[in-house]
Amino acid sequence: MNSETVDTTSGCPISSLSDTFRLSNDQLEGLFKRARTQSPVTYLPDIGYWAVTRYDDIKFILSDKDVFSSEITLEPLTPYSDEVLSLLKARGFSPRPTLSNNEREDHTRIRRSAQEAFRPKRFARLEPYIRQLVNDAVDSFEADKRADLVDQMVYELPALVLFKLLGIPEEDVREIKMWADSRLMLSFGKPSLEDQLVAAGHLADYWDYCVKLVQQRIESPRDDLPSDMLATRGGDDSILTIEDITNVVFGLLLAGHETTTNMSGNAILTLLQNRASWDAIVDDPKLIPHAVEECLRFRSSVVAWRRLAKTDVDIAGTRIPAGDRVLCFLPSGCRDESYFDHPEQFDIQRENARKHIAFGFGRHVCMGAPLARFELVVILEELSKRLPGLRLIVEQSLQPVEAVQFRGPQELWVEWD
Ligand code: HEM
């Protein structure tokens, strides 16, 4: 199927957006383009959301907290069954909205204090580790002359970086990555009841793990983010409570690595599909930071982000009633032709590339953006240095990951001489 043959039986060009995980990049971008011109705000009855596709509208929705609430951002797309709710209750699973879905006034306080620990110098200390991870991966497959860069490099790498940041020991990494995958599937996938129950067990396991981790750092601080947050707190609940810190640690696990795994895959894929750009970064690695911005604009990994209308509001001439739900299609905003010239062209010299909204916008804009950018730059620097002749293997399906709100290649087969 290409973008022209996607089922549009309801008459709306983007009715298929409720099944974004089935669509290829080209199909998605084709639908977005038509939506921006024909119906920039459209109701999707099968999922009960309004789809919003233009840059300015998305920025308004994400940033105006008087009109739109962020309380639904992490709500599961498939509501939890009673069995799952009972299991979570029985396991004492008790996180509360802290950052992304926190509508309370304390969002500002928690974010500001947590950001104290999220400093560039903390990320810079990770630099040798990230370079080592890329080089270890390349060492492991270089002689094969071909590799799946998702499976053999970027699936685990951002998780390992995040775990290092959080002070999670290497022997726990595999189990936690599995818990995190379960959490993603539970929130943004379409799991069966049986899968939901297994995933809910993992969610509770991970919550228990975070509670224990923070307790351990209270007793013996280390060189990691939870210890930094405890130091910022300095025993003062008006700065950060222990519960806040536990919740931030819990939340970072989901926020911080699937997104970066998918974005790393998208960035490498896009650069290799645009050979001249890949060759340009090989010749001049100083171009990489700006190329990363264009990759984020051109093929960002978060497809949609949610808000709830607090009041009746008109967006692009369409009335959205109070209480209705909205999906902001970030990649569509990133290709809005009224904001980006020739948006469908990938151009690593694009002047306003950094104005993309791949990380959202406003008070909830991605807190991990500096870390994500840093990781992407380091991955591309090392990869382009080690394997300058890297090319895509032509015969491959480039299947996207099966999560409605995220996109990235499930596999990325490359070869070199
Ligand atoms: C390329 C990778 C990433 C992308 C595309 C991405 C994208 C996003 C988006 C779209 C939002 C919602 C913003 C809004 O509501 O306006 C968000 C929020 C957030 N992200 Fe990221 N993210 C990435 C990586 C990370 C990393 C590495 C971390 C942490 C280590 C992180 C932590 C967060 C947090 C904590 C929030 C919530 C902030 C708040 O509500 O105050 N993200 N991200």
C-alpha cells in the first residue's frame, strides 16, 4: 500500500491515522500533507480523538495550559481492564502524575528542581561511555560486513545510557528493559487481556525497583541522577519530596529510551537514504549537530502527543468542545509548508531546522532533549567515523515499530565493504 491507497472510506484523508502503527513513513507523511491542507483539524470517530496537523495549532495546544490539559498524556490507549486494576492495586503500585501528565501547580517546582540534576555536565560525564557503547557495537559486527543497526546497536544503547544515568547496575539492565517494553506496550500498544496482565506485573516490579533504588541512594549516595536529585532536595520537601524523586525516576524510564532508540534509527535511515548528507557528515563531522536537528524535523520518533480540551475552543475554524481529546501530530507540524520551505526535502543546512516541535513545546517540552541530542550526535560521530562507507541494504521492509504514538524502524539492515 502507498499513501494513495490507504483506506479512506470515511471520506476523511486522515481517518487511517488511528492506525498509524500500520503505516509506512511515506504513507503517514502523505496523509499528514493532505490533512494540513484539506482538514487540519479532524475528528477520528473510531478512537474518539481530534487530529491536529498544523505547526501553529499544535504549538498553541501544547502550550496553553488554560485551554488544554496534559493530564491524559500517559493514559493507556487501551483502557486497563478490571483485572489489571486489581493486580496493580494489590501490588501497591502507586505512582502519581509528576511531569508529563501533571496538571497540578507543583509541576513547575518538580521540573525546575529535577532539572538541576539534568545538567549538561552530568551528560558530558557520560560521553566516554556512549562512545564506548557505539565502538563496542561496531567491533562486534564489523567483520560481518552487514548488520541490523537496530538490534545490534540502537535498541539497547539509549537504555544503557539512561540506566547509567539512573545508577542502575548492568546486571539489572535486561530485566528492566523488558519491564520498560511492557510499559510501552501497555500504554501505547493494543495488548490482549493476557498480555496486559503480564505487563501490569512488570509495571509493578519496576515501581518497586524505583522505590528501592531511591531508598538505597538515601542511605548511600552515588554518582548518579537520583543521588543528584536527593542532593538538590537537601532534606527539604518544599524543593523535592522523596515521592517526587521516585516518580521522576519511574517516569524517565519510559520517556528516555524508546524515543531515543526510534529516533536513532530514524536519523541513520534518513541520512543513508539521502546519501549526499551522509557523505557530508563523514567529510565534516561539525555538521552533525545541525544534521540531527533536521533529522528530528524530518522524521521525528514521537508521532502524536495528547491533550484534553478544558474549554470549548476554535482551532483552524473547527470547534473542539470542552472535555474532548486531541492528538497533536508532531511530525506533521514539523513539515508544515507555511513554516518550513520545501518541507519534504531533507536538508541538513536548513536554517530553521531547530524550530521543529519533535520534542513538543511549552511548559512540558521534553526535559531530556539535551541528553537525546547529545546521544544522537555521539552515535552519528562514531558511526560515520568507523563506517564511512555504510549503506542501506536495498531489499528490506523497513517495518515500523508497533506502537501508535511512536515511530522508528524495527530493523535497519546496512552493509559496507
Ligand atoms: C529523541 C528522543 C526524544 C523525543 C523525540 C522526545 C519527545 C518528547 C515529547 C514530544 C514530549 C512531550 C512534550 C510536550 O508535552 O510538549 C516529551 C516529554 C518529556 N521527555 Fe522526551 N523525548 C525524547 C527523549 C527523552 C529523554 C532521553 C528523556 C530523559 C532522559 C526524556 C524525558 C522527558 C520528560 C521527563 C518529559 C516530560 C517533561 C514535562 O512534562 O515537564 N525524553 N519528550
